[in-house]
Amino acid sequence: MKSQKKLKKTPNESVGTDFDPHRKVGVFFMSDDEVDRPMHCGFSVALVRITPRNISSGPDGFNSGKKKFGLYHKTFYLCILNQIKMSERITEILDKCDLNWTVRTEPIQTMSGIPINERIAIVREDTNMAFSEIMSDGYYPYQNHELMELLDKVSNQTGLEIRKGGHFKGGARVYIQLKSNNLTLNGDKIEGYLTGINSFDGSTSLAFGPSNITISCMNTFFAAFREMNSKVRHTKNMVMKVDEICRRLEGVLDEERKIYDNIVRLSETRFDDVIKDKVTKALFKIKPEVDLKDEDQVSSVTRNKLSRFYIDLNGEIQGKGDNLWGLFSGITKYTTHSLSKNDNTEAKMFGEYGKRELSIFNQLVEMV
């Protein structure tokens, strides 16, 4: 096994390394400042705090007096690294997606110091921020680098390239996407992605699902993780269960193929005002008996939303035709670009409008 690269030095600090190829364990010595910086190198890391008097000479040469470490008067940290080093590619993607950080669990107590049993807080380590949701003590966080390593295995086996990722609510929810298949429809391209989601606030278990972007309008559609059989709970046996997902992800690609087949059928089916009215009411959660043209039955806030929606809808119908795909594209354009002035990805991936969007898609598919 190749020797490990030395950790990057901080100003006025020395870092030493030693490596025993027979034990296949890398050993690093660091100062307090050095260990405070996140180190996501793909190892299972155990930190043992030791002082000069705790270290004795031995066959490994772990003697605090050895000048090569340059840490004679400093507190030492011993990092035992027992996995193969994470590839630079994975680290670069974690950095690019702002996911190169870990979380830890901490016990919680009342302000007066009374422990709250069987409950823990989840803390993002690089910012020291505790997420708002309190978890049971049986919860085991699945770290970002673990998710990335899993998807890297999937990428190597399937040829699906890891493209992008990100997080919401300060890191409480995260996602990573692999590039899957495309669909070309009447000169327009729909790009497919396999999206993996995870959370540290209990809002979702680890799950995978297909999603796509229509290039002409950059509309997004997440065909959702709630219906996939690949969800995994955050338990101590989670790693074993996750390994099985690698064999199931072909089902996600099958789901994508079905979605593309349905999109083609939608593009071949025209719609009328009755269907348009029904879909509009479903999107804005308006009762079926309400007359959308009656200002006494529709609030001014809803009328303003409808006006914006009709602009988006008409633009999509002009480009894609007066078919069910054009109608649904009007919905995804509104939820992607007009639902709010901010990025609407989280609302579509986890929120109420994402659920409504998926429900409408399934209803339209049933019509064809």
C-alpha cells in the first residue's frame, strides 16, 4: 500500500506522519489547531488525545522527543486511519457542492442541567450549529462523505457520472445527483438525473429517485423519493442496508424510463378546458366547485398567482403544443421559476408543491 501524503501544514505548525504497511494503518500527529480543521479523507477516524508523558519509545518510534515531528511541547492527537484514502475526485465534488463537512451527536439537557434521556442533538461540526429537530438516541447520522462514496461506487458500476449536489436549511437536508439518460422530444431535450437525498433533521431517510430538467425552459421535475422502495432508515445497521441499494438502483433507472414513456404519451394527447381547469385547481388547492372566473369566489392573492401561472402556461403551450405535456410543463415552469423569487428546488424536492406536482403528473398519465 502506498504511503500516505502528509497533511497540509498550518502556519508555524508541524505535522508528522508515520505508516506501517504491514498493519495497513496510517498514523498522523497533529497540533490542536490542525485537528480542528475538517479532514474528510475517506477513512474511519478515531481521535485519541495524548500528551508527551503518555507516549513512550517503541518499535513504532512514537517518541514525543523525536525532532522529526516538531511537537515536543505540544498536545498530540493520534489519528488511526483504517480505510483506503478517499479519492481526490470525491473530495473535490464534496467541496464543489459545499458538502465537505460532518455532523456529530450530543446529549441534551434542560437549562437547569437535567438530562433528557433517549434524545440527542445533531450538530454540524464545521459551523458548530445544532439542527432544530431533536432525534432519538437510536438515530445514526449517515455522513456526506459516506453518501458520496456510495454514489461513487454506483457511478463506477453504472457509468453514471456524479454531476452536482447541495444542501438546504444550513445542511439539514442534502442531495447529490448522478447524470442518467436523456430524452429528445420534438427537438427539445430532457436531461435525466438520479438524485440521492439525505437529512440530519429526520425529515427524510436516505432515498433515491429520478428527476429531470427540460433544457429549453430549465423546468425541473422530481418524480420522487417517497414512492421509491430504496429508502433506508438511520439505524446502526444502516451500512449493511445501504450496500443492498447498489443492487436496487437499476429500479430507479427503470422508473425513469417509464416516466419518459409517459412524457411521450402526454405529448401525443391534447387537452381541453375541463382538464386545464381541473389541473389548475389541483395545483393551487382550490375546491372543485369554485368558478375560477368568479372574483367573489377567488381571493385576490390566488388571482395574482393564477395570472402568473397562465403566463407561464401559455408560454409552454406555444413551445410544446396544446397537449398534456405542454400543460404539465406550464406547471413545472411555474413551480420552478415563479413560485417565489428564491430558488424553489427545496420546495419541489421536499415540499407541498412537489407533492402536488407529482400527483398532477400521475393523474395526467392515467388519462392516456
